[in-house]
Amino acid sequence: MFVSPPPPEDGKAKQPRNGLLGADYSIDAGHWRFARVYAGESWNPQSTAPLTQPGVNVQGGEYLLAVDGKPLNANDNVDHALEGTAGKSVVLRVGPNANGTGARDVTVVPLASDAMLRHLAWIEHNRRTVEKLSNGRLAYIYVPNTANEGYTRFNRYFFAQQEKEGAIVDERFNTGGNIADYMVDYLRRSAPFNYTTSRYGVDVPIPQGAIYGPKAMLINEYAGSGGDELPWLFRYYKVGPLVERGRGVVWSVLAATRH
């Protein structure tokens, strides 16, 4: 229902935005250590990661030793050290050793939210899982919504994988937008009806822009609006089954490629 709290009376947030580095932490040898660094997409200004920018290149396993010249150890709160730093330049001292040897200073701009970085990591994990379990035979297509980002990502995933034998379309957590008839029109293309040939080169199937093999769609109860319409259309046009959970979706689509 898109319900949100009212804005502050003066139009400004009462609390300073905490800075986030897009990382998971652990404690080792009395210091904070980067357990995992989320890479994001460096070419996309909406999903850049502070720690993987050129010249920063912080790696998982390195230690966070100081923030803006203030030493940091396991007794300090790392979030408190980054309080109010979102969108501002901050100097971090990081290094491979807890005792500070080999450390270096890097300048980063912390984020107000690292949700996108974590979301992209989840998508990439799913894509690699499908790639591994299917031995590269199936495409993985994630559709985050049915608005601008959803169409952009559908185009990016779908058309780059036209050589695949089948596809798993994941629309879990889809936040909706428009009616996804465009996506369904491409997903419905199950077989070529014509080929064009030339003296040299390979035959070209018509229609182009298709993954002709079997498809299945992953869904959950957290999708809404256009995210409800997309799986409804997928089922209405009998593109493939709707699956709520489970790795078995990979085996089901692979089995269908044999027919």
C-alpha cells in the first residue's frame, strides 16, 4: 500500500545518516576484520560499493584499524565510528595484519544503505548456483520489478543467454510496476517457425531473441502488484510451472529439455 511515515516538520532527518561500507565483519586478534566485501556494480552509479572502488580495493580478510584517524579495536562499535558519514568522504586505515604492519589509508564514501549491494550478491549467488547445477545449460533471469529496473535487468539477462537450453525466471520479492506483457511475449517463444540462411555463416532462427527451451518461474508471497501479474500471465499462457521454493526447479527444467 506504499505507506510511509510523515517527513520531519523541518524537512530534515533528526538523526545523521549512518555510513555503511557494504561489508560483513568479524572480530579477530582484538580488531574488526572484513569477513566479506560486497562488490556491487562499479559501472552503475546506483550500486557502487565503497570498498571496491579503484584505488581502494579492500579485500575480505583485511582489518579495519582506524576511521578518520581514530584507532578502532574490538571494544569499539564500528557503526558508532561511522555515524553520520553517509555520503561523505572518510579515511580508513586498513591492512592485512591486526598489528598494523602493511596498513594503508584509503578514502571512501560510505552509503546510507547497502541493501542493493547485498541484493546483487544474492542474485549473483543464484545465477552461479543455476549455472553450476545445470552445468551451464540453463539461464537464470532475475526480475526485481516490472518497472524500469525490471525491464533493464530482464533485457540484460535474457538476451545474453539465448544459447541456453532452458531458463529459470526468478521474480521473488518483485515490487511491481507496469504490466509485464513485454517480458511474457519473449518468454512465450518456445520454438522457431522459420530459418534464414546465407551462403556463409550459421542459420538464423525466427523469431530471434528467444530461449526456446522449457522454462519455470520462481515466486514467493513477497511479490506484489505487477509482481502478481507476471506469474499470472506466465501460467495463463502456459509458459511453464510456477515454483515457490526448492532446488528441484533446476532438475525439472533440465528434464524437460530432453523431450
